[in-house]
Amino acid sequence: MPVITISRQFGAGGSSVARSIAERLHLDIVDQSLIAEVARRASLAPEDVAAEDERPTTLLDRLALSFSPLAAGIGMAWEPPYPDAAYDPRREVLELTQQVVREAARGGNVVIVGRGGAHILRDVPDVLHVFLHADVAFRQRIVMAREEIDEAKAARRVHEMDANRAAYVKQVYGRDWLDVRAYDLAIDTGRVGFDGATEIVLAALQVRAPAGT
């Protein structure tokens, strides 16, 4: 019952490789379905959950949460965006995301894409953690074709998404997103292609040593 986490630089083919692995091994994919499930449990719109996905809380967000009670105390008009002023939707989304990822791993036969899966499940035995990376130019070409945007926009998207993911992992898990020690495999999809990455992951599943050996 394989469980695989795939962390990825933006444009390195995380969804494509996950889909290929899932098709070959008849696994489920936890990717966009995770957003839908978290939204259902949190009673939020899926687009609101997606807006929090793999993004750090900004300094301004944290300051707003910190100073909002002070504003009320000094007579400033302030209304919380939620009925319960103590409710933090970001924390709710994060906790539910971690819960859904752990539940998926317990069920087995799953590929988990992003969402800090390698860090959520770092102490769970027999999970294969994969990191996909590639040269920036390669990833920009992928993003240009996939999103039908020009080179300048693709460059911005790659930079922003990579920065968001790195900051998210650092902020939430205190880890360096690019530290290969968090992963069992680090694969350059710009060199081996998406099909090649799939074959490497499948081979690793065959030869890896069980936990505790």
C-alpha cells in the first residue's frame, strides 16, 4: 500500500508525475481533492481554501491579528471578519489540511502532492518522499505553455510560487524547503523528463528498505 509525497518547484511537473504514478499503480491522488475536502470540513468556499494553499501568513496579516484587539481597546471601530473574533481561518485550514493528509496516508495507496506532505508525514514509516526540481528556464517554458502566458509573466509566476512555498514550509514547519535531507529522492525533471521521473519513483518503491531495517 504505497504512500508517496511529492514536493515540487513550480513548473517541475508535480501534478503530471503524480498522475502518471497514480495511473501506473492505481493510486489515488491527493491534490485538488484536498482543497475540496478541507473546504467542506471548514464550511468555506473552495476558492477561499485555495487562496491559503501553500502560502505563508504575511507580516501584515500577523500584525492585523495582533493589533485588532488593541484597536477595540482604544475606541477604534473594528469588526472581526468572523463571528468569533478568536477564530483564525488560516489556522483552521492548516489544521484540517494536516488532518486530511494524515488520514489519506493511513488509508494507503495514495500520492500526496504538495501541502507540506513530506513534513506532515516525516515520522510516518514507509512513506516515500520525493522532491521534483528543474532549471528555471525549463520550468518557465512549462508554465508558459500550460498557462498560455508570455515569458515575463511565467518568470514572475515561477519566482512568486517558489518563494511562497519556501516561506510556507519555513513558517509552518521550521524547515528549509530545499533541504534534500527531508526527501528520499530529489529528481531533476528538466534532465530526465516527467516520464523518467515516474520510472525513478517506481524503481525506488521496489528497492527501498522497509522502516526499521
